[in-house]
Amino acid sequence: MKLLVFGASGQVGWELRRALQPLGEVVALQRDGAPGLAADFSNPEALAGTVDGVAPDVIVNAAAYTAVDRAESEPALAEAVNARAPGVLARAAAARGAWLVHYSTDYVFDGSGDQPRDEDAHVNPLSVYGRTKLAGEDAVRASGCHHLILRTSWVYGARGGNFAKTMLNLAASRERLQVVDDQVGVPTGADLLADLTAHAIAAARHEPALAGTYHAVPAGFTSWHDYAAFVFDEARRRGARLALAEDGLGRILTRDYPTPATRPLNSRLDTRRLREAFGIHLPAWQAGVARLLDEIPLP
């Protein structure tokens, strides 16, 4: 089997380069591509030629425009990367009978209510980022290709920037911090997402009826505030030296921290379909974050 990975330098793409190796030959492309192989999603039309040149059995699209706030002022670029490019890849996959794995987001929902949403729940994105990611999903489905769309949330990885690293850097020099407490979701490790992807590809290639959309996040949920509190507690247990006072982590509401893009308050995702279809166990989100803190330098 030959697998073509786009976005190989990102958090998920980097982990895919490891997780997909047991499945076959992996061709991993970063934004600047390779000789004769375009991989810049701001120029979507060129991607079809890359698919033809590599001739993969599976395309894994880990590239995305993820600057949520900046997307409000760059809607055309966000649309090219998140919507048009996946459509090009999907049609190229359909033309050659290949599979496409595409990642989407909790931001396709409006975050109302307090219950986890399943894959069939009503979508109503609140931001340019969410709307373009939903358009990308729609383009993949409309192509008719064999596909797996994995919706996830709050992705982090040991490689690159993430919320935990940002919080630790701030806590190393500040006695007090305030973190949003009314946005609830699930921190998802890029390593877990890559492993789930490999497992799903292997299963779906043998059972094409597994094609479709799935929610892929660990078990449980938390707020950004409680996520930060867990990071600080675990870091201190590992001997980190933090300037943050023991009672120095405060709670604020989303309205107290305005941003250009509106974010969903409830990002809980129901994963029953994924667990039952692929026979997998999803670990608690805390396990992945704890492992992250074992892998990164602490203050």
C-alpha cells in the first residue's frame, strides 16, 4: 500500500509519519512539496497533479488553515486551504479509486447546549474557520470517493506550540493567570489521532462500508481553565518551578476575553460511532496530557 500524507510538518502530520509506517510506503509532503510534487494548499488546483504523480492507495490530508482568529480577516485563503483543496484531493481520489482521510473540527457546530454531539447533529459554524472546514467536509462527501472524515478538537502535540506549553511558559513568570472556564471540550493528542487514523485505514480498506464521518477525541471533557489546572498540578508533581501561586489560577468567561472569531462553548463530541465501528478503547484525555508533560521540557 502507498500512502500520501499532506501537511507532514504539522503536529498531526508529524505523528502520521510514524503511525502509518506499518501500513506501507509513506510519501510525506510538507507545504513546499518535493521535486515535481506540489503541496501548497493555497494553490489547490496543483494538488491533483501530485496525486497523479504519486499514485497512492490512500491520501491523508493533515494540512489545514488553523489560525482561527486570523481567518476572519483572510477568508479567501482559509477557503482555499480548508475547502477547495480537500475537494481537489477528494475528486483525485475518486478518479483513481483511492481512499481519502480528512480531518475536521468541533467548530462545525455552534456549541449550544451541554450534551455531546454525534456525527448526525445539526451543524452551524460560528466562524470563518468553522464554515470553511464544513465546506471541506461537504466537498469530500460530494466527490463520491471512499473517505474517512475524523472530527476532532483541541489538538496538541509534543512537537510545536500548544496550550499546555503556553500555560507553562506563562506560569513560569507570573504569579496569577486567568483562563476561560465556560468553553468545554476534549484535549486530543496528535499521537492518539495518528494511531486512530492508522487503525481506521487498515480496517476500512478491508471493509469499505466503514467509510464515513466519525468523531475522534479521547474520553471525558474539560474546560480550558481545568485543563490548565491539570497541567500545573502535573508539572509541579514532576518538579517544575512555577512562579504561579497555588491559588493564582482564576476563572473568566468567554465574554471577558473577546476574540475576532466566535468559539463554540460546548465542544463535547460523542465518539460511540467510532468506538463501535472500529472496536477501539479511547483513553481519558488526562492520560495523553500527562504523557505530553513527560516528553517536553518543564520550567
